[in-house]
Amino acid sequence: MTFDQWLLSIKPTEIGAAVLLWAMVIGIGLFVTRQVWPWFTKEYFPARVKRAITEAESSNALEKERVNVLTTMRDALIELKVIAGQQLLLMQTHDTDARKTDATLLEQQRDALAALTKLGDKHASGV
């Protein structure tokens, strides 16, 4: 096959489609290597790493704040438990003292009534 025969055997519609297809593949390849890949390596990936670091730091700060709040609550509950125990002891002491005071007062009232009754009996018998 000579060069002239080969040129005549080529169909222009098939060559145009093949050339167009290869031009698109090469153009897309160039676009990806010159535009997309540098954008990923210089902007997207560093921004994503920064965002992940920021999220991790905020998560750590939130966790520390939660631990501080829970620690404060624990300390308050322990203090309340101690105060409640002291209050219970005070109430028991007050109850015991009140019962003793009631009994003592009742006994003093009986003694005073008995003394008044004796005095009234003496006064009535002497009149």
C-alpha cells in the first residue's frame, strides 16, 4: 500500500471523531493536572485538615468543659451529702432535746399544780 492509497482509504468522518476524542482526552488530562490537582493539594486538602484539627480542638474543649461541670456537680453533691448528714444529726438532737424539755415542763407543771392544790387545801382547811 502506497501513501496515496493509504490517504484515500482514510475516511474523514472517522478521523475527525478520533482526533476529537483524543483532543478531549488530552485536554481533560491537562485540565486535571494543571487546574484540579493543584487546587486539591494547595486549597482543599489543607482546608480539610484545618477543619479536622479545629473540630478536634473544639471537641476537646467541650469535653474538658463537661468534665469540669461534672466535677463541680460531684463536689456539690458530696458537700450536700455532708450537710444533709449534719442536718439530720441536728434534727435528731433537737428532737431529743424537745422531748426532754416537754417531759421536764410537764413534770414542772404537775409539781406546780400539786403545790397549788396543797396550798388551796391548807387555805381552805384554815378558814
